[in-house]
Amino acid sequence: MEKNISLTLKVWRQNGPKEKGRFETYKLEEVSTGSSFLEMMDILNEQLINEGNEPVAFDHDCREGICGMCSLYINGRPHGPDDDVTTCQLHMRKFKDGETITIEPWRSAGFPVIKDLIVNRNAFDSIIAAGGYTSVSTGGVPDANAIPISKIDADEAMDAASCIGCGACVATCKNGSAMLFVSAKVSHLALLPQGKVEAARRAKNMVAKMDELGFGNCTNTGACEVECPKGISISNIARLNREFLKAKLQD
Amino acid sequence: MSTIFGSSIGRKLLMSLSGLFLVVFLIIHLSINLLLLVPDGGEAFNIAANFMAMPLIKYGLQPVLFAGFIVHIIYAAILTAQNNKARGSAKYASGNKTQDVMWASKNMFVLGLTVSAFLIVHLIDYWVPLQITHAAQKVTIGGVEMHDTYALVNVAFDDLWRVILYVVGSLGLTIHLTHGFWSAFQTLGLSNNIWRKRWTVAGIAFAWIVGLGFVTIAVVQHVVY
Amino acid sequence: MKLDSKIPQGPVAEKWSNYKANQKLVNPANKRKLDIIVVGTGLAGASAAASFGEMGFNVKNFTIQDSPRRAHSIAAQGGINAAKNYPNDGDSIHRLFYDTVKGGDYRAREANVHRLAEVSNDIIDQCVAQGVPFAREYGGLLDNRSFGGAQVSRTFYAKGQTGQQLLIGAYQALMRQVNAGTVDLYTRTEIVDIVMVEGKARGVIARDLVTGEFQRHFGHAVVLATGGYGNAFFLSTNAMGSNGSAAIKAYQKGAAFANPCFAQIHPTCIPVHGEFQSKLTLMSESLRNDGRIWVPKKKEDAEAIRAGKLKPTQIAEEDRDYYLERRYPAFGNLVPRDVASRAAKERCDAGFGVGNTGLAVYLDFKSAIERLGEDAIRARYGNLFQMYEKIVDDNPYETPMMIYPAIHYTMGGIWVDYELQTTVPGLFAAGEANFSDHGANRLGASALMQGLADGYFVLPYTIQNYLADDISTPRMTGDEKEFVEAEKAAKDKFEKLLSIKGNRSVDSIHKELGLVMWDFVGMARNKEGLEKAIEKIAAIKKEFYSNLRIPGSGEGMNVELEKASRLADFIEIGDLMARDALHREESCGGHFREEYQTEEGEAQRQDDKFAYAGCWEYQGEDKAPVMHKEELTFEVVKVAQRNYK
């Protein structure tokens, strides 16, 4: 059943991208365990505003775990101490009365801090722009049922395509690697006949962009897979490696 | 093809291929070393060791082996440096509490350093007296004069500290391999949800066979011979 | 104000073909000289921006999020309709058209809806070509499911994440154009005004949400694809950032705002459970394919459940009231959303509601699990069940889900003609932001269809008809006096908000507005309540402009300032909704006036008086808006009382 708990929050505050940040400690009383983590942050912000202070800036939008906007590194884990959830789906019932919660932004050279807990994830868009699509324009495409696709491939492509681009994989990776993100897109499209046509080019261009943007090299720790809120498998990384090496060997 | 090794996956490919090459070397090395357990006063082992010292292997294969080590070590250093940079200068105050991640996978460089340190001692112990200074004693077996490699091993393992060093080095290698083996296949792209489990099990089995093999030899040499 | 709907000549089924055959086009060399501003990167915005870019126009695309992929279209779960008739169950373009007009309670423009049905099939083809991983049968062909308001299976889906997959398809197409250099993408940038030059929309004033700086952007045409305004209710299934500000800016620049009171209340959302609640979570309509909705038959059982003394699983089959199956045997649990929502409210108001608040009904999968097995249910709805369990901490495989209606979608929006052009020349509106196609109630899986239809297959044609006359209009620099003045006005508005320095947070005032909206402009409305709402909203407006507190300054990122500027516009929208609801003395679709119902409690339309779109014209700050009518004529569809029995 729901009850109320008291918390101590250690929150990263940073005024701007170039400013020096620091941790601030806040006390919060009477937080319902039925509230979500971000609702707890709302309560904190309401308290801060009422005290005449600036609220904590954090990214969030859909609050149902699909937009990929929310981030937050909570007590040593991206999206906090629950599995297969985004921060907005994390509920306060996962915390104990009197607990101290440390809240930090995603930290990686590829994701610079903008303000407080908000980071810049534009790098992900740049990687998609480098090749994460099928090069078809609107109109003039064949009938949707013209090419049968095995259910197994379609389902596997769907699993890979369920990536929400939140960046938890990079945030938890000791190497700051974006391989799970890149591999999810490469796999999604390589598994489908529509995407296979330019699979080689896509893999090369996306990996080149990922490297250029300063993401690290994958060392197969598998931490990304554990923290991915959508449970995207690192078998996608193997497929990316395969697609990439195959493409490069043909050059 | 020219730019393949300039990419992150290309660099990992070099780690993977050099690693797998070293795995093959480990199999041969262990197979020969297991002859140390044959109670024949070292005859079989000396013959095998002498075979490995023949010019084709010494001048043909050995440089390749060295190159394998060097590539593996240098790229490990490069990748580690790049990865530290990618991680960024700001570290998490709350550490990393991601569960279900193999400890070895996050400490490959440190484990590699342990193995390297051991490797240096190992080279000084054997490679230098056998192939550089030729200071090792000679023995004649079946009319052929050769280095008495067995004696070298036998004497070395009388020293308890050296045995301990070998055990530590072998266990470091074992842990390194528990991650390195399957990881090499993952990097090559020869993995999926089914094969990852297979490679992981095979890797762990292989790692412990190799590790315990070397440990057993060191301990048996110390205690029995 | 003149409302010229520009419906092409000819029978309804031939209008779109006739239009395309006779419209003006822009040749490739001239396309390069023309700039189009697209605001929003959801299904409509991203698909339009990508298509314009592919055609060779210069596009500037704006989003308030950090990436186009965050747009709220991503949260659509269930599916997208199309008249493919792959299951061979009797579907056709005509039937989809007919169902949509009927589902919209006969308050949509026939010509637009028919065009929507016509292009629906192209959308599916396009998405598959983009690599959208729709669900498939073992034979490799596409699978379909059925949705509310239809007797055929015409809904294509990708697990419970159809919106996500379609948006990612459009997003990828968009990023391809960004890479090609035809689209300039502005992320974390909000449109704060529309710039008018000589009576035409010629650009926008934008605010960089990271630096707080204002920017002037020129475009030969401006497309608003900024979604709906459901967040006027504070609690809705919309994302926290979804807002109606761009629509209000357009309205204030002379665009008519049509049918603002038509807001859809979705029957299957997770019920409200506390004051701290920030949003409501939708459980896809697709769940009604296999889930059965019920409340206890006996009041004492409902009371015992509310008190926590009884569990739903302990209620015997004969003591359960499957009220949708009882009242609407033909459609059962798959009646349209407005009908299902009202039925839930009726049962709860009568004292049969469950949950600790009494404002919830059960959605039960027991019989589906018995019939198909748990694995089949998991394969269909696994992610939805997981989502429910994470929020509510209950396992829906074992105990029925609790659901209650919540604000979900706004059918009303900026008035557009057949070309999707507003009453402001050069200003277009697409997707949920416009009012077309859904009438007074949207059918499930039709929002995705409309967003993509507008962006991929309608605007790329119709905008050319406008731009063809603009090929010799040179680009403006943004230094013209109209741009400078608009920027100054926008800056002043933000300064005004910052200077209030009162005592209340944005959210506290927004919640107050939301409660008024839900209580008086919600699922059931009446004259007295709506009059009260208008007064209360005026009081909230006064409170907002005198007692708001925004910490920090206009420089750099200031989230409170962003929220405040959006709330200022929600207050205007709230007022407009209440006025529209008050004037519309009938019940139709999502708009239910208690005074107008049948003896059985069904909605009662007044076709002789209200068969029109109510289009509101702005008259200036604090002046009552004026309403104009676009009369709706039905040539094909036979207007009747909707009957799902």
C-alpha cells in the first residue's frame, strides 16, 4: 500500500554549459510512494519556487516511457533502481523512508551538460542523419504487401526499433560508447528487405559519425543492455560489427 | 579496407583477431607444458621444447607471435585512453551500480597489465636464457643435443614465490579470458542471442582449463618434482 | 471573416483527383527559391518537412524538444487505419470514409474525410518502404486488428508502439533531408509569434530555449503542426510539453479557431490517484479488443471494493455488469471512445465505480486469457501490461486493470480549408493542430492516419498551389520592420511575465485551471456550469497576471518561463473552449451537454441548428471573440442518430 516517506536529495546543479556545477542537498517530507520519481521532482521544484529559489531543470515529456526525453542518473544507475523503465516510470515505492538519493545528469563527453540535469543529446540525431534511414522519398513506393517479410525478422526488427534514444546506454557505459544505440538502428533496418539495400553504406556512415563525435569503443561489457529501458539486446552490436566488417571488406 | 583500422570497430577487430591468435598460442603452449606432468624426467617436454626452437618456428612464427602480443597490448592502451576520454572528465559521484555486468569485462586493461607483468618475468625466466644468451644447460636426448628446458622449469618452480606469481598470473589470465574469449567473437560479429550464450560458456570453460592447467603444472612441479 | 472551404467540384470520390489534376505546381528551379517554415516535428510536421525537402524546397523545421523524435506522436500506442482490405472483410475507401464521418458524429467536412480515406493506403505503403516494422503474420504479410467504431479489421500496428514506429519513420526521412541540407533543424526552439507582412504569414519569431535569445525567421509559407491543446486540463494523456501556443498565436493573428470544445476523452486511462499527479497514462484502445469492461452489479459489492474489503476477482460472473456489452450489443466493448467514456462516467456517477476514489471501472482480460492463453495476450499487449504494472503495482494478468476516462485528443483546432490553409494566407495547419477530418469525435487509430496524410500526401500538393503565385517573392532578411516589431512584441510579453513577481508557481495556477476545465468543460457540460467556467477562467487569468512567480531571468534556460508563456495561452484556450461549448446547444461526439440527451442517456444532436463548424475570430485582448459558421453539407453520408446497439 502507499505511504509517505521523507528523503534527502543530493542534486547536481549547474547554471549553464560552461559554468562549474556542484551538488546541492534538499530535504523533502511526505512524498507518497505512489508518486513517480518525476512527480517527486515536481514536488521539490514547487518547494524551491515557494522558497524563492530556481527550480531544478530536468528533461521530461511524455511521462509514460516512450519519448526518451527523461534522463537522470539516480543512485549509480541511469533511470534509477528499477529494471526496464525510464525515469518517468520509476516510482517512489522503490525507495526507503529516510533514504538519500543522489541525482546526476548523464555524464559522457558526447553528452555535455546544458543546465542542471539536462544534457545535450544532439549527437544521436547526427548519427541518424548520417545514415539511419532508407533512402526513399514520399510516393512511388510498392504496395505494402509486395514483399513478404518473415515474422521472425519483422519481430526482431521491431525489438531493435523500439529504442527510444534516451542515451542510458552511453550514460552507463564505462567507455562512453554509443554502440547499442547505433546497432539498434543498423539492425532494425538491416533485418528488413527495404533497409537491406543500403545496409553496408548505412553501417559505415553511422559508425564513422559515431567515431567522429567522440563516443568510445565498445568493449562488450553489456552494461548498456542491462540499463536499456527497452531491453535492447547486445546481439544487435554483434550484427552491427558483422555488417560493418562485411561492408569494409568489400571496399 | 584502408580505413578499417581507423574506425572504432576496426580497432576492436585488431583486439579480437590478435586475442584469438594468442588463444591459439595458449593452446599450444599449454599442450606442451602439460608434458611437464609426464614422469619421465622431462624427456618428452625437452623434445617438444626443442622442436619449438627449430629455426622455422623461431624465426618464422615467433616474430608473428610477438607482433600479436604487441598489437594486442598497444591497441588495448589506445582503446583504453580513447574510452577514458569518451567517458568525460566528470565522474559519477554515485558510482556505477549497474548489476549483472561481468567484473572482468570492466577490468580487462588491469587484468591485461597483470598478465603482462607476469609475461615479462616469464620471458626473463625462459626466453632470455634459452634463445638470447643461451645460458641454459644442455642435455642430449636420442643423440640430439638441446637445451635442458625441463631443468630450467624444475629449478624455477622450487621457488615458492615464483609459484605464487605463476598462480596469480594464470588466474589473471583466466579472468581475462572469461570475458575476452566470447568478446572476440562478438566483435567479429559471429554472435547472436543463441551463440552469445554458447561462446560465453565455451569461453569460461576454456579460460578455466587454461588457467587451472598452468596452475596445476606450477603446483605439481613445486610439490612433486 | 470569410470562410471559404475551397471544396473542389465533382462527386466526393473524385474531388481529390480533380483537385490534383487542376492545381498549380512549382517547377524544380523555383522550388529552390522558396522557403517553408514547419513548426513541430510530430507525424504531421516531420512528414511534411521531409516531403518538402525531398521536393526541393528550403525548409526550416522547429521543435521545442531536444530532438524531432520526442514529439508526442511517439506515444500513440494502438495503430493506424487504412482501407487496404487485406483481411478481405469488406473494407473499402468508402467504408473508411463513412465510418470516420459517422464516428465524428457528422461534424466533419465530407470532402476532407474522403481524401483522408483515399490516401490512407499510400501511408501504409510509404511506412513499409521506410522500414516501419508493422506486425506480420507467419506468411510474411501484414497483420490487422480492429478498433473502436469499425466492424472491419483495418488497423495496422507495431506492437503497442505504433506511434513510435511511424514517428521514427518520419523522423528518419526528416534526418535524411537534414543530412542532404534541404532542411535546417532547430531543436529546443519555440515559436513565440507569427510574422505578418502585407496580410500574409511570412515568418516566425522563435525563442532559443537554451540561450533565451529571440530569432527572426522568414518563410514564404508557414506550416503549424504543433499538436493539440488537451493540456489546458493540466491532467491529460498529452506529454508535459504539448501545448496550444502556436495555435493561439495563429488565432491572434487572424486565423479562425474551429470547434474548440471538441475534445476527446479517452475511456481507457489509468485513474487519477493523488494530488501530486502530473499526467494521466493512456492504456491503448486496442486493449478493448480482448479486454471486457465491467463494474459490479450490486452497489454493496462496489462499496466493499472501494473500502478494500473485496477484490474484483472475488466477484462472481453473474454479479458483474459488462455494461458496454449490455447497452451496445452490436459493438460491445468496441464502441467509439466518446460512448465508452460516457458510459463509464454514468456507472461511476450511479455509485458502481471501483478503486479507492470510486472513479474507475475494470478492464478484465480473464476470459481472453482463458480463451487464448497468457502467452498470446502477452505477445499482443505485453508492453502495455508492463507499463500498467510499473505505475499501479498490480499484475493485470491476475487482477483486472482499473481504468477511467481522461482528456486525450482535441478534434478542434485551427480552421483550415480543403488545402489545409487557415484564414491567414500562407499559414497552414496540419495534424491535430487543425480541426479537419474528425468532426466531434475521432475514431481510434485515425490520428496517426491524419497526421501522416496531411504531411506526406496533402500538403506537398496543396502548398504548391499557394506557392506557385509566390515564385517571384524575394527572400526577406528578417530585418524588415514587421519582423523587428513582432520580435519586440514577443520580448515584451516575456518581460511582462518575468516582471509579475508574485507568489504562485506556474503549475499551481495550471492545476487550478485544469480543475475548472474538468469540472465544468469536461465529460458532461451544462449551461450553468459553462457560464461559471468562463467567470472562473477570467479570475484565473487575473491571478496569473498578478500573482505569478517565475524565478530566474530571461537569459539562458528558464523552464518556468517557458511553462508560464504556454499557460498564458492555455488560459485563452480554456476560455475559448468554454464559450464554444456554451454556444453549442446539442450533444455530439466528445461534446456532451446534459440538457441534450435521449431518455436512454445517449447524445442528442441538433442537426437543424448545429450542423456547422463553429469558427472563432479573435477581436483583441480581453474582448469576446466572434463566431462564424462553416455550414456542413452531406452529399453522400446519410446523417442519422449514431447507433452502436
